[in-house]
Amino acid sequence: MFLVLAAFVVQQFLPAFTGFHHSRILLVQLVFLCAAVTVGQPVMLLLAFICGFLWDAHSTLSPDGGDPAVYTQPVEALRFGYSILLFGAMGFLMQGIQPLFQQGKWQFSALLSGIAIFLYLAAEFLIITFVRGGFVLSQATVLQMAWTSLFTMLFSPVIFWILFKISDLCQHSIHITPDKRRRRNR
Amino acid sequence: MKPFNLIAFLLFLAGAVWALTRSEPTVREIQKAYFSAVSPFLKSGSALETRARTFLDEVRHSKELEAELEVVSGEVGRLRIIETRIRDLEKENAQMRHALEFKKATQFDVVAALVTRRQPTTWWQTAEIDAGQERGIGTQFPVLSNEGLVGKIDWTDKGRSSVLLLTDEKCQVSAKVEGTPEVGILSGQRGQFMGKPLLRLKFLSKNAELRPGQRVFTTGRGGIFQPNILLGTIESVEKGAMDSEALVRPSVNFADLGTVFVVLARES
């Protein structure tokens, strides 16, 4: 929970990479994904709710203003609360490979976090397309999603390292089998 | 599924439905609380971004900036003269309206603000400025630069505001084409954010006679934007079976937004 809230703060300092199709590091999503694979389902769902709720508070747009007689076709934006469901779906995806993570193979989780971020962005794009109509998928949009997923995924080992450190500090096991832990410590 | 997990899942779904069914005012309140909480970090983040951008710009364009500064200084002088003239005309106009027994004479004033962050979210074309409610800014207020219309205020806090840029699909403006009777709705296009994106002017007449280079201005209809603000120039026209659409190159260089002006609608 502390890490999720810290991620929201750090996210404010992370600008878009204008040279890479306005891609960015989605730290909040990454922290959630890494945390989702280390906790049980109820805690994952609680984190999904908190992350989705705060993320929508961060990014939801105001409704269209102006005279409805002039602006007859208002452009819809994403509804507040949709991210909660997307975070939940991503969390379930990550928990699908929890057995591998428990065997100490965190690399699969890191790779899956990149895939999950891409799917998250694709889902957001499809929802926008659905509510606004007219399917327009430009090369720039695909590259933006791909670069964002890649940049975010590259930071996943750091987040896992922080999670391991926090669990050690709290003397809490995040379910790595003893033989793997011994091998890591050696 | 374990009973405890099932209960957690049902609670999660109930929470999601609760969030999805919040009314707009409630969402605004939630956002207000959120931005109040992260405001100190937003300021630091913006300052960091501004410093980094300024440093890079200085390194790359120090000579260009000097030359630009000279041009801008000259332009400021010229604009001051124009502004004085406009103020005189505005005064004269107000007096004439009064003379014509209009109940209210409307005046407009602006607040200058610096762009501190660009595109803080993934999909929306927005920018943040360092002026907010403290300086009389409210939601839906138009934002201009010396090149033309930049967008409108999306949300505002005590000392900060977010601007929904004209390049966003959601920012719609009632527009007219100079020298023609053509009137339509101008907005940004989805997935265009590199360089100078093109805008789309919709709902023009089927046989709209437009030429590339013709200027597009606000009509003043719709209750948000004042009339005769420059939006851009016609790039090309696409004729359809029912109506025509035009692609418009914005007059504002959105990649290089520095100082903007928020128009305060003030009744006198």
C-alpha cells in the first residue's frame, strides 16, 4: 500500500518522452502489477480498487460545457471508475503466473508486466473508440503503447527488488521456496 | 473459488459499480480532494520538468533564443500599441452598447500563466498552468496564446489549472471560415500528437467552396469562446455525400507552448 501511494507521488515527476511518441513510464500500474503477483487475491483486489480509483481521480476529464444547441454531438470521455475494472483484470492476469513467481522465477512476472501494460493501454484505447465511435488506429498510437509498455517493463526488476527489500524489512515471506531463497542469498 | 476470495471479488465488483455510478459533481469533489493532496508534489514535479526543459532548451537554442527574444521584444512593443488601440475601441464599444440601451456591457480581461506540465495523462491532450482559482480562473474558460486559441480550462485548483488543448478530440469549438458563410465544429483528431497535428472542421455544407490557406476563426456561439479568435488555416477539404469536412492546421505551435492567457469573462 505504501509503495502504491509512493508510486502516485513519483508518477507526478515522470514526464512523457516526446521523442518516443509521447510514451511514458506507468509507474502506478507497474507497482500494482508487481505487487499483485506477491499477494493473495483479496489484497490484490483491494489494491486494484485503490489504484483504479486514484488513477481516475488523476485523469478523468470534465464534461463538455457550452450550449447543447451548438455542440450537438458531445465527445464522450472515459467514465470515472473504469480503471478499477482494468486494474482488477490486470491483477488476475498477473496472478495466473503466481506459481512460477513462487518458484523464484520473477523474470516471467517482469515480462508479463510489460504484456499486461500493453493490454491495459489497448483496452483503454478500445474503450475510447467504443464510446466515441470511428475506429482510428494510427501507427503513432501503436508505437506509443509499445514504447510505454517497454519502458515500464524495464523498471519491473527495480520494483521487484524494492518489494523483496520491504518484505525482508517486515520479516514477511512473499512465497519464494526456501531452496530458491538460499540460492538468491548465496 | 474459496469463499473468502469470492466475498472479496463481490465486494470489489460492488466498489467498482459504486465508483462507476458517481455523479459528475461527486467526481469533481473526489478530484478536488485528490489534487489537493498531491498539490505539493505536483508543484515540485512541474518545477523539475520546467527546469529540465529550460536547461535543455538553453543548451540547444541559446543563440536562437537570443534572436527570438529580440523579435519578441519588438512584437511586445507592437502588441502594446495594438492593445492600447483595442482598449480604446473596447471602451468606445461599451459606451455605444450603453447608448443603445443594452442592459449589460461585457468586457474581457486576461490572466497570463506559464505552462508547467504537458500531457500528464496518456490519452488526453492537456497541459497544466501555474494559475488557478486564486486569480479568478474557472472551468471552461478559454485559453489563448499570441498565435490563437490554445484550448479551454478543464479543471482548476487554488493555484493551478489544467487546459484541455484544441488538439484533443473532446475540445470542440464553433468555427467559421473567413470570407465564406461556412460554419462548423472544429476539434482535434484521435491519435495525433506529434509535431503540428491537424484539426478537423466538421458539418460544413456539402458544396463548401474552401481554399487552402483560408483562415478559420471562432464564431462566438456556444457560450464558451469569444468570437473572432484565430484557430488555424484550411489545409485541405474532403467532400462527403451529406456534408464536407476540412483539415485545419492550427495557428498555435502546441509543441512550444510557453506563456498562455486565460480569458476571464467579466461583467461590468
